Amino acid sequence: MNESSESSKSSPPSSTVVLPSVGDNLVLWRGEGTKGYSLQFRHLEFTNAYMASLVDKNSTITTSFNSDINIKFDDATPTVNKTDDLYGAMQYIHTNSTGKEILSKSAIVEAIRRSSLVRDVYEIIAIGDTYKDLASNALQRLNDYELNMNADNDPSPTSLSLLSQARRDESDLSWCVRSRQYGLEDNVDIKNATKYGKQKTSSMTREKEAIISMGELLKTFNGPVRLQNPDCALYVFEGLKFYNEAAASDETFMNFDQIILVLKMGPNSSKKKGISKKKSDFQLQASSIAPKTRICITRTPLCPVAAFIMCNLAKLNEGRRVLDPFAGSCTTLLAAAMIAPSCESVGIEISGNDVVNRDDIMADFKSRKLTPPKALIQGDCTVEAVRDEARSSIDGHSFDIILSDPPYGRRESKSKSQEDDSAPIPLVQLVQCIAVDLGNDKRLLTKGGRLVAFVPTNPTNIGEHLEDGLPNKDQLDAAGLELVSITEQPLSETLSRWLAVYNCVK
């Protein structure tokens, strides 16, 4: 089974070719520790995080989850080999709509903050054939902006407003400009030319040449130069390409050899006043809830990156009510509290404190200054009274989001001799419970809410198929659920898990 509608909808083939232009964005993705572990979730996580960031915090859950937008990703990396680790490392992002609809800059910044798979996002300030052209084009754009818009009164602060402030006589906004060269085959002096990310190295000679040639622009900035964590981090990118499936059926990159000036987006690129912040203070770090950093230690904790992906695919937002019915050590709820501090969470876990110590879990929240769960309930989520207790913990309301990483043994509480092959596996049981509660007029999942769950499969087990772990159409209909997307995540040569996303439609 392949990824379904939402995953493909985030990056459908274009019928026309639209080359990169000023105002577009470039995303630099984080690398993979294990090949194939996260690449397939990049577009899904960012798109859903972006859509969640557009939502008015006071809107209803139905309105917020139904907001949808098509985002297109076109490759910028100078390689077309899909087996290469660098494939798709940097991509252009824009809406896939008629006309050139501009993405919300403030929503992009928020999506950067909460996405675990994004390293950096840049806005294209200018494009040119030479460094001097680049500086001239950037100056013209800034001058036009300042003639037509006062940065202090800009109703939607942008990268241009930030750069405009940095040009003022009294400005204290720090800035720097660096050069990055990618895939310049003719320049034999550039080592590792196709690398991306924080370890990317570039020719200092070429960087110096770029800075001198762009003096006309750079001399207009009046704040201090700061190489570490400046308010305005400008980069000159060379050697990037442009690939669009509609442009080349033979998977060759279009000849896009112009130089690009970009501004790294972050906490200052959508604010009226620049406040220098370290990136680690702005962008949430999934590693801060890694198992080795936690007080509550369990045998099989969920990977924090997976927990962030689940929260973003659920379109988690402030004030939402979140349930994990197989909570374990509460990695999902820790991630939820980081992304949306005002969310109200509840965890259900069948294991006792000798296996999963609830005081240690609470200490993990407290030590990170995160909002703790409303309740950590010991019990079986398939028991109606336990679900009633979960609802009581949030004043009788239903939950807006259910996040679930069920036990990978189909019936872990039973011995091998006690296993009943006809018994449903955890996700199917959970969906049946949602149906029961809906029929009893005490719904577990709010209409418009989302269920996001992992489903493990072992292809080496004869007769085991993905469909065995998923609820069938009748079960989904009874629970009022509709499949949105399903994406495979290989864990080893013999084990995969699939991340399924469902909307509650009734």
C-alpha cells in the first residue's frame, strides 16, 4: 500500500514550470541517522505544521482541521540520483495554485519552530547572474519596499521589513553574509561541494569575492556584524538547480545557474523588532526528550522524532485536548506539550508503576518546565470505565486528537499459548472503542479531530499483511473515521511500521 491522498496532495506534479523567483522559500532538511527513516515524512510534517500554524487559536476544531492548502516542493539539489543520501536535501517550496500565491511568512516561521525534520528555511531576496547583479537587484527591491511601505507599519512583517530596519542609521540589528557553493563542477578547489547542512564548507576566496562585489548593498547595513546567531543571516547560494517533474521526464535538472541571495528565516523574520536568539532557543529540539535524557526509563520508548511527526500530522494546536491510549513513558505527550504548551493531555497505560513509573513521567515534564498531563491513568483503554475516567479528567469533553503507538506484540499481555488469532490488534480495538462511545453518545474523538497511529508489520511473517493491522471500512464507518494518509517507516530489514492518519468526519 502506498501513501494516500494527503501525502501526495502536498507535492503533486505541476502542469506548468514556474522557476524560482524572489519571495519564494528554500527548505534545508535534516539528514537521516538511518537511511529511509524520515525522508518520506518531510513534506507531510512540514505541510501539516504549516496548516496548523495558519489556524486562529480561537477557531473551532472542525474549522482548524479542515483548513487545507497545496504546497509544492521542487528539488534544488544538484543531483538526481534518488538513492543518494543528498537527494532532495534542499527544495524550493511554494503553493501549487494558479497564479503565484505567497505563503504566509509567519506560518512558515511557526512551522520551522515545530517541525522535527527541518534544519533551516530561507526566503529568496534577490536573483542575479553575477554578485553585482545580485546586490543591485536586492537594493532595488529594498528601495521599492521602503518607498511603498513603512516597516514599522507593515501589517504583515516580512524579511524585507527586517532588512529595512537593519539599514537604518540607528539600527542595532546584527547581520552577516556568508557564501555557499553547491555542485560547482568546474571549480576543483571546492571540496565536498554537494554537501548540505551545518557541515557544508565553501571556498573562502569565493566568499571574499562575493562580499567585495556586493559592497553596494552591504554598506547600507548599519548594525554590528555578528557571525554567530545574527538577527539577519544572509547567504549567497551558488550552484543550486531546479527540478520539476513537469519540466523534465528524464529526471534531469533544469539549467538554472543564477546566483541567489537568501535570508534565513527564524524568530526575527516575522517580527517588527529584532531580538537575537540562538536557534536552539527558537526551534524545538526533539533530542531534548530523547530516552537517554529522561527520568522515566522504559524498554521500548517511542523515538522523539516520530512523536513530533505524529503531533504535526495531527495538526496539534494550542488549547487542544490530546489522548494517548497506549501512553507508555509519554513521549507523544511530551512532544505535544513542547509544540502547544496550553494543550490538555491525558495518558492511559495498562502497565503498573513497576514498569512505567508515573511519578518519573511527571518529573520529566516538570524538569523541562512543560505543562504536565491532566491525568496518567493506569488501565486498559478498551475498558469503557477507563475511557470515562479519561474524559472526566478534561471535564467530560471529548478529545480533539488521539495519538497512538500501540504495543507491537499483537497481544502483549497474553502468553504465547494464550494468543487468540481472531482477537483484534490494538488499533482495531481502539477504533471499535471510538465507535462504541460514539453510539453511546459520549464520543471519545471530536468531530473534525484526528487519530494518528503507528501500525507495525513484519513481512517475514507468512500471512501477515498491513491490512491485518488496519480497521476495515465497516469499522471506520461505525467510528465516523476516514483515512487521510498512510506512510511506511522501515525499522529494519524485517520490520516496518506504517503511520496512519484518520479524520473524524461524524
